[in-house]
Amino acid sequence: NPSPLFKSFFLAGFECSSHRRPNGVRLDLLAATEHDRRAAADYRLMAEYGIRSVRDGLRWHLIERNPLRYDFSSFLPMLRAARDTGTQVIWDLLHYGWPDAIDIWSPSFIRRFADFARATAQVVKAETDEIPFYTPVNEISFWAWGGGDTEYLNPFARRRGGELKRILVRCVIAAIDAIREVDPRARFVLAEPLIYIFAKSAAPEDVRQADAYNEVQFEAGDLLCGRLEPELGGGPQ
């Protein structure tokens, strides 16, 4: 039988959001929960419950304070804690937050993110022999809705959800390509929310609209796999 994909059936998760609120205040949940300082202890605690695989994240805004100059000092203690405790980590690279000097609507955003992903892969490869796992962009669908349609998340836009979703899809594709240049063994995990919307009545139009909303949750995956709009660069690979 093939070996299991993950080291444990249940996965832990450490909140690593780093976005800005509408008032400009940046969140840093790794610091707020002190997980950035207590990663080794947290990973050992998970192991006591038989959990050896976790999702965790990097903070791009701390690592790239200056363009294309990377300081991984905020990440290395966590990476080494995972290595030393034998914890398998799926590393989130873009969890709602990015450096202030980069415009997410600019074409250069995708290139800058790919550069960051490549640099991260080089650090991970240098520090551990384990096959690395990455989630390049967390919850494309939710972020596109919250940041592009409802002004709930940065970049606080309306009626641009489809545009933002495609930017994030292209970011994932570019990051996968960049990481594979460094380490072809790398594996990738797409984390998307599951939803189910009930029709507000049994009227055919209400049912149709609810079904359409439910189908949209699969669009990000279809874009990445090239089933939709293959010109974005998606494909079976």
C-alpha cells in the first residue's frame, strides 16, 4: 500500500492572517497568539494528541520589508521547530496579507509573489530534507468575495471579485512554477471554504440562483486546473 500523504489523519492549524483592517491596523495573528515564539512547544503539544501534520504560515510583510530583500528571521525559528519536532507543516505563503509597498491590482504583484515563493522554497530546502508542502494562497474564493465584492477584507473593493480571484489564481500558478524550479518534490494544497446556500423559496428562479452560487465555490479549482479560462495558465499539472 502507498504511504499516507500526511503524517496524521487529523491536521492542526495555526491562525496566521496578516491583513490590514479598514482602519489601517495590520493584524498579525501569529504574534497575537504567541505561536511565532512558542512553535516548538505548540508542535510538541499537538504530537501528544497524535497530530503530526499542521497548517502554519509565513508573514510576507515581515520577510520582504524592502523590495526583493528577504529577511527570514521571523520564519526560521518556526521552520526549525517543525524540523526538530518531526512536524509536517503545510506552509501558507499568502494568508490575506502582503507588503504595503506592493499593489495587489498591479501586474507586478504576481511576479513579486512568485519571487517570494521561490526565495521561501530555497530556505526550506536548505533547512530540511522533508518533502515540502505549501498552500500558496489561502482561500481564493473567500478572499475574492471578501476583498473584491463586499469590502470585508483588503483590498476592500466592490464588484471586482472576479478580477481579484483571477489575480490570486495566477499567483498560485506562478508560485507553483517558482517553487518547482527550486524543489521539484514540492507538493501543494488548495484550501477552499465549503458552502451550501439554500434557495429562499421553491420558485424555479430562486432555486437556479442558489444552485449557481453553490457551483461558484468550485471555480477557483477549475481555473487552476485549466477547466476554465486556460489562458490564465492553469492545467492538469
